[in-house]
Amino acid sequence: MSQTLTQIAQELIATNKKVQLIYAFNGTGKTRLSREFKELIAPKNIDDPSSAESEPSRNKILYYNAYTEDLFYWDNDLDADADPKLKIQPNTFTGWLIKLLQELGEDGNIVTNFQRYTSSKATPTFNQEYERKTKDQNNNETDVTIPAFSEVTFHVAKNTPPSAPETLDEITEDNITDVQGQYEKIKISKGEESNFIWSVIYTLLEQVILTLNEPDFTNRITNKFDNLEYVFIDDPVSSLDDTHLIELAIDLVKLIKISTYTEGNGLKFIITTHNPLFYNVLYNEFK
């Protein structure tokens, strides 16, 4: 008799291995499994279903799935068609994530990971805090503060004159107005968008592992990961060619391998995928 998602999630927990790989076709419930697993690891307050969790689930589990991608959405600037930007949906997780990325200065690593896995010529730029004019419900003009790291714009080079920065990496929010004639803002493809979001989570994961590998709690760069138990990754591949797909898989395995794990103690990883190539590379690299 087939198992329920709850039973599968319970079995994953009981197995108590550092890494567990699952291959399954699309539509068979991989994303729902990640949610079911998360509810078992960090259940909501059953005494008051309308309340927030007794503690944030991110303290015990970090996960990447379709819901993670839903936290990012486009403002297409339909009026002027000149300023498309990828916005980050405000909630407790993204607020925590944005603050953490700012504190650790990880934006440069996100750019590097994004460009490596997509070979994209677009450079992501996180915004600094700024004021924007808008209309209230009474149609009166008012100023709204846009928090730092809540928007991402993507720039590509035009016909660059000699005075322009030598590399796209030199573009920052501070000097972007100086190069508006040399670079243009674009809306990246859906595949690039998915891989940018994965790059954000992968960069976070790099920092998590490096931090937890420090055995002395007092020497850790942050204590926000001290109680973390699981990382659940559901299909981190979208519109990648085979070369970049293999590269991503190998990098992920290398990262997980350096994560400290001794006699059942340490971070545990669950990876699900519908892609046979991605699964096979992971399986062979972990052997």
C-alpha cells in the first residue's frame, strides 16, 4: 500500500542520515512533501491555529521550494516601461533574510552565484533605502519609505563608451545614475529569475554551513543558525542547460560534504528533484 506524505516525512526524519535524495516525477507531491516535513519539524501552535508559530520554523529548518519563489514578484513599471524590478514580498522570513544578507554583506556573492550558473550578462543590484511618492486612498500624494534590499534591478551594458566601468560588477545603487546612458534595466527571463532566487538561498546556505562548522559558539559570525537541524531543497533547477546543471549539482555536493556531521549530529539535508540528470550527478558525487 502506498504511503501518505506524512508517513514519508516521518520516515525521512526517522532515517536520521546526513543526506537523503528523492527522485520523483512532477506532480507527485514533492513540494507538498517539503511542507509536510516542515510542519513535523516546526509545527504551528496547535492551541491557537490563528497564531504565529511558537518559534519561527527557520530556526529549525530552511527550505527551498515553489513557495520560496512566490516570495519574489515583478513590478513591471507599466506606466513608463523603464524601471522593471523584482520585489521581495515582505513577511517574517524575508524580513529576517534581508536583514541577515545586509549584516553579512552577501549581495556580492549572490551576484557571483547567479552569473556563474546562468552565464547571464545581467547584473543584479539590490536597492538602498529610498523615498517614493505614491497616492493614498484619498488620491493625495504621499511619501513611502522603501526598505533597503527589498527590490532588485537587473542591468546590462549598452554600447559602452570608454569612460564606463570596466565590469558590470562595478555598478552599485550609489552610482547607477551616473551610468544610465551606458546600462539599461531589463526584466530577466523566468528561468533566470528562478535561478536568481536559488542563488539567494544557495548563498545563504554557504554562510550557514561555514558558520555552523565553527565549533566555538562564541566565535561564530552569527548565532541565528545555532538551532538549525534540516535543509530541505526541492528542485533547485529551472531552465539550466546540462553544463550549468552539472556544475550546480557538483557545487551543492561539495558544500554539503564540508558541513560538519558526526555520529548523527549536524545539519541534515533532503533533496528532491524531477530531473534525472541532476539526481544522477548528486547520487554519484555523494557515493
